[in-house]
Amino acid sequence: MMKKGICIGSLPGANLEEQFRLAASCGFQGVEAMTLDGDAERREFRALAESHGLAVSSVMNRDHWQRPLSDPDPAVRRRGLDGIRMSIETAAALGADTVLVVPATVTPDVTYEEAWERSAQALAEVLPFAEKSKVVLGIENVWNKFLLSPRDFAAYIDGFGSACLGAYFDVGNVALFGYPDHWIRSLALRIRKVHLKGFDAGRSAFTWLLEGTIDWKRVVDALREIGYEDYLVAELPRDEKDPVGRLGKISADMDHILGL
């Protein structure tokens, strides 16, 4: 059975205690953390989550946009790898099994081929540490002009030949130029975690879960068809007008999606 998770950045609250209390009270089972720097911070995060009956589903690496593994400068790529190692350490300390990684960005100065080769070489270097830590590197599909088809995404993952590198599939991020259920079936067992956000293809805009054009029944049917039984992690902004009410609505919307 699929489980409900939410990104830490989506949770209202003045501190972790309040954020976790609200997440648990709204029926979430897990929280996605950001990379944490030190042991004390990690111990506090895990203890507070567990005190509210919450698991840490995954860790979002915080350095991949500023220090992409595709950067022409080897020093930038090295710092990006250091950030991924810190994310792996965070995941292991929090009891999470997945680190979300954006592997590369294609730019006017970085070709698709260069992004592929540089990022693959860098990830191959850090992958043994992930394997030793029993943490999966979840490659996310984002608007980075890279891995633009499910066939490319699958080939990129398969090139590593490791159970500790898979897909962190974001449903909303493909809705502009593809059909999420098609991608799900193509990626199949490569999918290790799933992000949920709404998207309106007509307006090219992200939305709350049920306010866009995504056919959630097709999404859920595809996930069930491939046997996915892990977290669906909501990645949505805080609603400044009604933060707590919106959190409850996100949870209810996820219940509706899972019931389709």
C-alpha cells in the first residue's frame, strides 16, 4: 500500500516540533528532509519525527542546483559530490533510504552529451558510498533540459547497473510535455520514490493537487500496475492565507487520489 509523505518545506509551523505535530495530525506517515550538516541536528530531527510516529521517507540534496555535476569546472563538480555525500550521511542517520538528486543541467555552455558524461562519471564515484550506506540515489526528472524522455531516463539509470541508483519520479514535472502514466510504465521498477504536485498544462503552471489537468486515476493505476508501494511525497508550497487548513486539504486530496 502506498504511503503519504510530505516535504519538510511544505509544512507550516514555527519549529520542527510544531511541523511534525501538524504533519502527524493531518495523517501523513513520512516527511522528506533536507540535507542536515551535523550529528546533533540529525539526531534531533529523527527523534522528533519518531516521537510523532513519522518516518523520514527521503532526503532532498540541497546542492545540486548551485553545484551541478555537469558543471565545466571540476572544482564545482567536486563540491557537488561532497554535498551528495553529506546527503547520504544525513539519510543514513535519519533512517531514510533515498536521497533525491538532480544530476545535471543543460545550459548554453553545457551540451546534453556533456551533462550525461560528466554527471554519470561523478555519480559513479559516489555510488559505492551510497551502496555501503544502503541509501538509494534517486534521480529526479526536473526542468533542467536533461533526460527528456522516459527512454533516456531509463537508459541513464541502467547504465550504472546498481540497485542503489533509481528514479525519483515527479508526476507534475512531466505533465507539460508528456503523460505521467506513460513515464511510470516505462520506468517501472526503477522508480524508488514519487513526488506529487499538480500541474495545469493549459496554463503551464503548477497547481494544488486536484486543480490542474493531471489524470490522477491513470497515474495511480500505472503505479499499482508496476507494483509501487512506497511513499507519495507531496511537494507543494505553504499556503500563507491558510497554512494549517491547506495542509489538511493536501492530505485529503492525497486520500482522494489513492482512492481512485
